Amino acid sequence: MIEDHAGYPAWEPGKMPGPQPDLCRDGELYAADLDRVAGRFRHFAGGPEVSGYESVTRYRAGGAEAFLAEVRDRVAQCATFSPDQSGDVTWRAQVAERDFTGDESLLIYVGIGTAEEPNYPGWFLGVARVGDLVLVVEPASDLGGSRAFAKTMTRKAVQRAT
């Protein structure tokens, strides 16, 4: 673990971490972020090309459900996008799986492939709700993401939260 911050990350343009999950990498905030009341952010590094983060955020009553609804909407908005705005390379964001852990969960793929045929660059991340908590887990590797590993790490995060 290379960072461990109590509270939730307060995003500032040009600094990491951005609003999470930052699916289109556009830095757009989530409206439900105004309902955050507590949290923790941890950043991990397993080597020069292996890293990831986990954030756990507590929301006011109803805020966690609202946040998950916003994430689903953001995935739809980011169905195809170009991170550098050039339009040269088409990226995709899509829900790969639903309800695999917690009260409500999403496994999301972001990359130039698809969830069924992931490609480099691309990765999977997990978002799960446990009551008023939302966990976002994003393991990353320079060689791309692993669907199974992202699911496993999201499940482990949910187990620790319950």
C-alpha cells in the first residue's frame, strides 16, 4: 500500500485521483458526491506496472443508490469515447456483469476492446454497494486488466466491509 487516506478523495482538476470511477476520463463529478459523509481511499503498487486502488465511501441515506444509478448512466454515456478527443481510437465503457456481490454491484470494462473480448489498453473495475457504503475497486496492470481478478478483489472488499 503506497497511500492510505481517511475520508473520501476530494478531487481537484489536474490531480489524481479523479472522480471515481472516471470512466470517460473526462473528470466530470458525480452529483451524488455531495451526499458523501465518510470514506477511505487506498492506493496499491505491486511493481512498476501493477497497481490499483480501493475506495470505500459512506453516503447519506439514499445516496449510495443514487451514486450507483449515476454510474450506470455514466457507463451508458461513455459507451464509446475518445480519451484524447482526437477520435482516432474508439474506447468503450460497458457493464460486463451485474449483481455479483453486495447489495448491488457492477463489473465495468473500459478499453479499446469489449468486455467479451478485452484488449490492451483496457481494464475491469468493480463497483459495489453494501447498504450506505459504495466500494470502488480498480486493479490495474500495464498489460491490461483481468476480469476474474477485478471480481475477486471487489468481492474481498465487500467481505471486509460487511
